[in-house]
Amino acid sequence: MSGIIELILLFGFLVLMVMLWVLKKRIQTATEATAAALESQRLSIERRVTEEAQATAAALESQRRSIERRETEEAQATAAALESQRLSIERWVTEEAQATAAALESQRLSIERRVTEEAQATAAALESQRRSIERRETEEAQATAAALESQRLSIERRVTEVLAAPIQHEDLTGNWAAGTGQATVAKLPDGSLKLVNDQKDVSSGKINGGILDCKEWSVTGQLSLDKKSLVWSNGSTWNR
């Protein structure tokens, strides 16, 4: 009984193996057919892609050439337009420059004429002022000369009066109004004089030929005719 079962199992196994082999063959056949179909589709797609790529390349090349022609034509048109504008601008600039130069030349000539007229007017005014100043200076110089001559004559008369009056010690001793204070003249035992001015400066004095000579002060003094003024050679005067 067990032998029959084993035979049945063996037979079943063999049937299974046959079925598996058949299935494998079918799968292999289907795979090969699928591969062939896929290869055919791949080749067809490649041909179609190649044809489309060539057509696209041809179309793009045609477009490129058309664009190049159009760009060349536009570039030429643009260059012509720019050249026309350049020539127009050059003509305009030349005309403007000439007009500006003419205007500037006119302004320059006008300014030169105005400057010349103003210079002439200024020169005339300065000449008039110079002559007026010269006349005024001449009149002032004459008046000054007259005043100086009058002073000179007055001084000469004063000097003559002073020289005509002999100086004595008694005429000089005492107090004098000098500057901002008081001056003093005193007689010393040796016959000379001691003088003290308003600044308390001291000098000895000696009468020589009617003139008071002060050695330390390096000045000389002359007594007026009325003996009330002592006129010094430095221009100062003592009075009493």
C-alpha cells in the first residue's frame, strides 16, 4: 500500500516538474517576445526621435538663418539711422557753435567798448580830481607858506626882543609855571644857578651873552622882554 502511495507521489512530482518546465518555457518565450517587441519599439522610437531631431535641427537652422538675415537688415537699418542722426547732430552742433561764437564775439566787442568808455570816463574824472587836488594843494601850500612866514617874523621879533633884554640873576630866580607843575630857579653862592623843572629834574645854569645855558639838560633859555616868560630851545616855555 505504501508503495502505491509513493508511486502516486512520484508521479505527482513528475507531473509538477513537467508543468513547471512548460511554464518556464512559456515564460521564456513570452519574455523573448516581449524583448523583441520592446527592441522593435525602441528602434522605432529611435528612428522617430532621430527624424524629429533632424527636422527640428533643420527648422532651427532655417530660423537661425532667417534671424541672422533679419538682424543683419535691422543692424544695417540701425547703422544708417544712427549715421543720419550723427550727421544731423554734427550739423546742429556746428550751427550752435557758430551762433555761440558770434554771440560771444558780439558780447566781447560790447564789453570792450563799455570798458573803453568807462576807462576814458574814469581817466577824465581822475584828471579832474588831480587838477582840483593840485589847485587845493597849491592854495594850501600858499596859505601854509604865508602862515609860516608870519610865524617866522613873529619869532624873529620875539627873539629880537629877548636879545635886547639883558638877563640878570634876579630876573630868573624864583618859581615858574612849567608844563604840568612848578619849576624853580635858585642862585648858588658861586654865582651859578640851580634849576629844577616840573619833573623834579635838576640842572645847573649859567648866563652867557644874555642866554641861559643849562648843561645837564642840553638846552638854552631866553627871557622875554617883559621878563615873565622863559623860552627854551626845546620849544617849551616857563611863565610867571
